Amino acid sequence: MTAVALREPGGGGGVLVDAFDERALAIAAMAASPNTRRAYATAYRAFAGFLRARYGEASRDTVTIASVAAWRDELAAQGLAASSITQRVSAVRRLAATLGADPLVGQVRCTHVQRDAPRALSDVELDRLLRQPDRRTVIGVRDRAILELLARAGLRRAELARLTVADIQERGRQPDARRRSAIAPARAEQTRLEVVVRASKRGRTRTVPLHAEAHDALRRWYASRPSSASDALFVSLRQRRSAQPEAISASAVGDVVVKHAAGAGVREDHRSAHALRHTFCTMLAERDVALEVIRELAGHVDVRTTQIYVDVSDQRKNDAIAALELAPHPLTAATSIGSDL
């Protein structure tokens, strides 16, 4: 096939690819999320390399149910995590469908991946974490607002980093009151503001009502936010004095969580931005919020992801009930009234 120069999705220098690679990378570039574009490009390059090594060429004709299944098995033999294999095979199924290749490729499945239980912070941990930033400082005010949005609106760290000032807006009449009460059960905790989350999974946009605590934290940050040419809601505060504040990065958002979670004594395996998203979803499930409302607020593509939180919440409730049933009745305590006299 003819080799052409192509700049891959996500930047980088030009590389020599043939017509199949060019088409595959163009398909990857169609994905809405930058992370998805990179993941698809990585999967397509690896799959094309496998096709050439096994079948002598990478083309629409060699993208078959047999070749995809063989690649899946080779990835497993290499020791790749089951979740990674599932992600890559899913990407190739999309590639096959877009190319008009063997329709049976859509039947290739991977071993079921057992998802880990969500790592939700306890109420005590969350309270300590939110109190950790020093709000006498600008950085502390910003960090508190970041933590509030992650924990009370369930944003992913990349979604938070992409927020602009205009994405915090006053909502109109809320057609579904369940969304507002899901975020803030008490009317005193409800506000007329919402955060607009753009370019989420599969390019979707969703809105999440703001809890009063999150609103207060954002109001304080907006008043303290340094002037910047960027319209990003959250900006970096560590730069040369001569430099303009720039939009905060997703990795910096993660660093904010790790830093304050460590200071608050949060369990080590719960010190991440995603643990706060888990906490958000778990809290909603424990309030018996409807499954479809949790899915909408969290922006889950697959309702089975949402179901995990409901199942975990039910298990936690059952464990609490069991603990109460096992606890001795106060009247059976060893200490008698007379012993205190």
C-alpha cells in the first residue's frame, strides 16, 4: 500500500503510515474525547501491526471475526489486564463497523471483567477532606471549590479541568425535581445554580444542580480568582509572576485531591479524584435516588455501571442491619445499675 505522512490524533510529529493506518487513525480522530481518541489510535496501531505480522497485510479484508479473536487471545497471552483487552477489542469492533468489514466482528467478546467495588469515602473522611484546605489562602479557597465539585457534583477530573466560568449558570425551571433533591435533600441546601459538563463520555453534555456548600465554595473562589486571559473556571496558581494564570490541568486536579486527602488522613487507596466521584454516586444510591437519575447526574454511558453503586449501597445497608442485630441489647450489658452506685 502507499505510504503517506499523517499527524496522529493528540499531536506529535508526522509518521509514515499506509492507507489502512490512515483510515483507522482518521476514525480514531472522530471520537469526542481526547482520551478516547488516544486510546483508539493506540489500539488501531497495535491491531494493524498484528494483522501484518499474522496475515501479511492490514486491510479491510483481514479484519475478520477470526483475526480479531486471535488478537484478543494474543493480548491475553501477553498478560494485558482484562479491562484493557475489553477496551481495545471494543475499539476494533467500532473500526470494523466503520470500515464495513466482516459484520461478525461485532460478536467478538472478552472474558467478563469483574469490576472492583467503588471506593467511596466515609462521611467522616469526606468531612475531614473538605475542611482540609486553608481558606485563608487563595490556593485553599480554590482547592476547596475543586473538592466540593468533585464530591458534590460527581465530576471527573478532566471534566472539571475543562470547565469555564460560563459553565456555572442559573438554571431555568427544573423539569425533574428529583435531580435537585438528589443533590440536596434539604430545601435549605438547594440552589438555583447548576454546572454544565461538556464533552463528557462520547461527547455528551449534562447538567448537575449545585449543592449550597458547592455554591458557597465557588462564590468564594470566583471572588479570589486572579485575572486571566483564560476563561477556565480553575486556573493554576503556581507560575512565574510575569506569567498569566493558565487553565488547571487534569493531573493538577488529581494532585490537589491527593495532597489534601493525605493531610486529612483518608485511606491511602481512596486518595484520588475518582474516589470522590465514587463517593458522589454512592451517596446518591444510599439516599435511594432512582437509578436513571443517578445515571443522568453521573453521566454514565452504561446503566450497568450505575447499578454497581446501587448494589454496593444495598450491601452496606444489609451489613449495617446485621451489625445492629448482632449487637447486645443495652439491658443485657454486664454493667448493672447497682455497680455505679
